[in-house]
Amino acid sequence: MPTISLQGQVALVTGASSGIGTGVAKALGDAGATVVVNYSRSAKGAEATVAEIKAAGGEAIAIQADVSQEDQVIRMFQQIFDTYGTIDILINNAGLQKDSPFPDMTLEDWNTVIGINLTGQFLCAREAVKEFIRRGVVLERSCAAGKIICISSVHEVIPWAGHCNYAASKGGVMLLMKSMAQELAPYKIRINSIGPGAIKTPINRNAWETAEAEAKLLRLIPYNRVGEAEDIGKATVWLASDESDYVHGVTLFVDGGMTLYPEFAHGG
Ligand code: NAD
């Protein structure tokens, strides 16, 4: 298998100041892409990601924008165009949880999660798609006019009590991704999702940071290890590259088998 190269392509990773976003940004940088590291609040985390990419010989900048705010997203894309001229790859990664039992869930927490996890993906995808259509295919860059990878979750298909807003946002991402993929394929814009299982990041620290918590979590993972941001980074590089050119409109679950209903492994 050839080494995957994203040389000459510009990639935006939203929410790349920590966790999966950082892992993905570094993997794209290692593959030769110029990386735009978006962050909302943590300039320090974003600058650290940029520094790591540059230390490995890559090119990167950090741009602040809250992905749930239309004006900030438009401004971020303008900054990308002013700096690098265009964009080739969007990784819609920014997301968060605001968990609570359903009867106690506030409208504010519902709106915050939908606003960032779902509307944020729509806003970034729309700006990227406008540019992909304007520029079209440039074969020296890629055989697609652009690639979008939505970071979804196993919870786009697994219901999740106590996390109704989060599961609804990821279920929404699934049909946003598929509908965009159906509509935009004629422009040679390739759109897919990655559905991570349990990955060790700040979002789910309480699920893996003690030995007891990790043992409980592993009961849900047939492959018997908790994932790392690098697992998502490697899958993202492949899905963003021409190596996956005929893959379109699917969710690639990177979850150690979490979506295989492990409770039924011994007859249910
Ligand atoms: P994380 O908390 O480390 O990363 C989320 C990032 O999004 C943070 O850098 C945060 O600052 C950023 N962010 C939050 N609101 C933002 C906004 N309004 N604008 C821009 N950036 C914003 O957690 P993570 O696990 O790395 O999560 C990344 C993505 O992966 C999320 O979409 C999450 O739902 C998804 N995911 C994670 C797991 C897991 O097990 N860690 C599993 C499935 C899906």
C-alpha cells in the first residue's frame, strides 16, 4: 500500500485544541496537509497543536471561531482563503456534551449541544462546499473537488440514556452527512463520517481515568482496548485521501466493535 500523501492540500479541523481534533490535525500534518487548527476558547491548546505540527516539519495556523456562530464561521473561512487561497478538506470535529436525566434537561443545554454539534457542522460544511463548487476539481491536488469528514459518534445509532441532546445531535449529523453526500456528489464533493467509539479524551475522562471505570467501559468494547486519538487520525487521513475515492456517504465506525451489540456475544 502506498504511503498516503495529502501534500499541497489545505485542511481545516474544527475543535482541534484538544482530544480527537488534535490527533486528527497532527495526522493530517504528518501526511503533508497544511492544517488550520480551529479553536473556540483554548488558544493555548491550539497553539500547542500548531507547534507540534510545525516541529514535525508541517505547516499550520490556529484560527479562533465558535462554530455555532454563523458570522464567526464565515470570518474563519475568509481568513483561510486570505492565507492559503482555498480549502480541500474539512474535518467537522468540534463537539461537546451537556448531560442530564431527560426530565431535568434544560432548553439551554439542549440548544447548546445541537448548536455546536449539529448546526456547527452545517455552517462549516456550507462554507466549505461553496468554495469546493467555485474551485472544482484540480487534479494536482485531488481527484475530488473537496472532502468533508463529519466526526459523528457510535451514538448516531446507539441510543444513549442521560444524553438525549448529544444522541439527537449525532443522529442529526448522520442524515445531514448522507443528505449532503447525495446532493453534492455530482460536484465530485466526497462526504463521509467517522463514528468514534470510546476514545481517551477530555470529553469522557470519567469513563476511563480510574481502573474500575476503564474495566466497566471495556465490557462494551469487544476489541478490549479503549481507543486513542491516533486511531481516529489514521482513519481520517485515509478517508480524506484519494485512496478512498469511491467511499461516499457512509459512516466509518472506529470503535473496537462497540456497535456490534457486545451484550449479545454470549447468546443475549
Ligand atoms: P474534546 O472535548 O477534547 O474536544 C472537543 C473540542 O471541541 C474541544 O477542543 C473544544 O474546545 C471544541 N469546541 C467545543 N465547542 C466549540 C465551539 N463552539 N466551536 C469550536 N470548537 C468547539 O473531546 P473529543 O472527544 O476530542 O471530541 C471531539 C469530537 O469527537 C466531538 O464531536 C465528540 O462528540 C466526538 N466523539 C468523541 C468520542 C470520545 O470517546 N472521545 C466518541 C464519539 C464521538
